[in-house]
Amino acid sequence: MFTAPADHVAISNNFTLTTPSYYNVSSNVSSNWSDYYYYYYDDDAVSTTPTAVAVAIVRYVFPLIVAFGTAGNALSAVVLVRRRLRGGSIDVYRVALAAVDTTVLYVSAFKTWIRMMTGVEWLHASDAACRCLTFVLLTALHLSAWLIVLVAVDRFVTVWFPFRAAALFSVRVAGVATACLVVVVVVGNVHAFWTFRLRDDWPPRCVPAPDDWFMNVAFNYVKFSTYSLLPFVVVAVLNVLVVYGVARLRRRLFLRRVSRLQAPSDSTVGGERTLQPPLSTNQVRATSMLVVVALMWLVLATPFTLVSVLAVNGIRPTSDSAHLLVRTLAFVLMYMNHSVNVIVYCAMERGFRIALCRMILCCGSSGQACHCCRSRIRPRPRPVSTARTRSNSSVKMQSLLSTAVR
């Protein structure tokens, strides 16, 4: 069993378990700011099965998530930057998302694990640390959500307005959009520097003032709307439209191919070009991959916010230990959302796999790809093929002219 110094055990970023023997069984939420601190007073709370499971999850699962997420986000950012953002605007959003996800993992998950193992809470170092870390966490969480929204908007425009997408979502425009989003989110969360403070209770708490009704009650709904509800609705609607648009383009392409096979004499070289859909195969694959990323965000990030809002309204398990376990599992899902994007990239994007393979396995100084990478890369067309094509076309033209003279 884990034993905390000074009878103080930190279970997660928002939970604190204290075990002084003179307290009766009860639970006390210090404020309605439900995402931060829940205090449990029970002399044998750690021995209950749900609490023991929660402690084990924080102690053993959190560091694995942080380590995997750090490595995955770092590799994603390096691969995308080294290939010079050839994916366009979506690569800019993915690099920013990797940085934001890593920030969330360290400001929340890693901080929680450090407190579990050592009893040191960074939030309690000083009043400035309380406010700064709260500001960074809120900013990173909102940025991660709205970057997914930008990705969904990018894919929607690419599918439904493909001829305008190149001008509307270039790398430069994506960089400007990301910078504007950062400014808006920073301004929206700068209130943390005067609404939060370190209270000199035992244990110390980084929470709003007890008489601040807006921060303790109303702001939970504001945060729920800006972090979860609005992004959820926008991403869900745009993803449905994107999937419908891609299915429509594929069906249109299939019908046109069937019509060309049925009437091959009516198709010309110019007509074949007009039959091609405005969305290329690579764009369809990139769109499918980003739709999966957005769906993962919807599935993994929603329980965290939903459990918090329900707790503010008194909807929670009657047992404190069961409630602690539920919230810990919600945090695990949220942290997974910030660490598993690299798996989706590798599984659904061939170019990313090749670039990652070349970066990790191909360590030769000559810069040539190793065998495993070289075998997966399609060879470039040789100039000889172009010459042969030109010679064939000239022969055909001469035969046509000779036939016309005759």
C-alpha cells in the first residue's frame, strides 16, 4: 500500500486524499470548481478497493502515458518539420497540436505523478506558481480542442470547396490562424492570474475565492461550453459533412469510371481530365486520417468534462472512493487523447510512416534510405519513359498524316 508523507496522498490533478484518524467518513468539495480538488476524510480510505485501484492507476499508468505521449508527440513534430510541412496547412496544425498535447501531459499528468511519488505539489510552491500553472493548463486544454476544430474546418473546405482550399488554407494562412487562435485563448484564460489564489488551508488549495460565485459555479459551464460543448458540436457536424462529401466524390468517380468503360469511344484525353474528381487520393486519405483524430478527441475528452459538470450539479456516485475512481478513469482517457495521435498518423498515413522510418532507422551519413524504407518508396519515373512517350506520339502523328494524304 502506498503511504504518503504527513498523511497526505495526492491521487490526481484534481483529487487530494487525506487520512487523519480523527476525521469521520465524509467528503468535502472545497469549492464548486470541480476540476481541481476533491478532499476525502476517511481513516481507512486508502484500503478501499476503488481507491486502491485509482492510486495504482496514477502510480503506474500515468508515467507510461506521459512517456509514450512525449515520445510520440516529439516524433510527430520532428517528422512533420523535417519534411518541410509538405502536407500543407494540416501539418502546421499537427505540429501545434503536438506541442500543446505535450504541455497538457506535463502540467497535469506528470505533475500529479510527482505529487503521488514525492508529496511535492507544484501548484502549492507559491501563489505565483498556482496562478501560472492554472493559466498554462487552461490555455493548453482549450488550444487542443480548438486546434481540432481548425483541422475539421480545413478538411471541410478541402472536400466541399476544393478549388478554393489551396488559397484559403496554405501553410502561411494556417500559421496565421494558429497564431490568432493562441492570442484568443490566452486572452480568454488570462483571468486565472487574479481569479485563482493559493489558500493557506491544510492541505493548501489552488482555487478561486469562496465568495466568487461566478468562478465557483457559472464558470464551470463556461469552461464546459468552450472546452467541450462548442468544439464537440462543430467537429461532429463538420465530420459528418466531410464523410458525406468524400462518399459522394467516391461514388461520382465510380459512376464516371463505369460510364467510360461502357462507352470507351466517346472518351478523349481532354475528357478524361474533366472526369477526375477535384479531391485527390492523397487528400482523401489525409481527410480520413484527420476525421479519425477528431473522433478520438470526441470520445476520449468528453468524459472528463462531463463528469466534472455532473459533479457540480450533485450527480455523482454516493461512495467517495467510487467517485474518485470514476474521475481518475476520466483523466486517463483525457491524457490518452493527448498522447495517441502518433498511432493514428502511422496507421493511416503512408508518407508519415516512410518519413518516420527513414528518420529512426536510416542513420547513414550519405542520406540514402535504408532497405526497409527504400522498398516502400515508389521509384520516380525515368526521363527515358518521357522520351519514349514523345516518340510514340510522333509516330502516331506521322501515321495519321500519311493516311490523310492517301
